[in-house]
Amino acid sequence: MGTTDRNHEAKQFSFDYLDYLMEQEGVVERMVDRKLKLMEPEIEKLIEQKIQKLINNK
């Protein structure tokens, strides 16, 4: 295998790996979005509790 072939293989590997990483980023983003949507009501409730606590402590 010549230098040109190795360079081509290395470049192709880099592109394939970048595609894989971008796909994984999309998977993680969807998982985080889904989890955040599930947690949103609880987060809002906790924020409201903190606000009420701050108001009551004044």
C-alpha cells in the first residue's frame, strides 16, 4: 500500500468517524431533550418552591 493509498484510507476513516460522532451527538441530543421534557414540570415546581421560600424569608 502506497503513501497515497494510506492517506486516502486515513482520510476516509476520519470522515467515517466524524459521521459516527455526529450521529451519536444527535442521539444524545434527542435523549437529553426527551428527559428534559419529562423533568420540566418538576423543575418548574422546584423553582416555584424556591421563589416562595425567598419571598417568605424577606
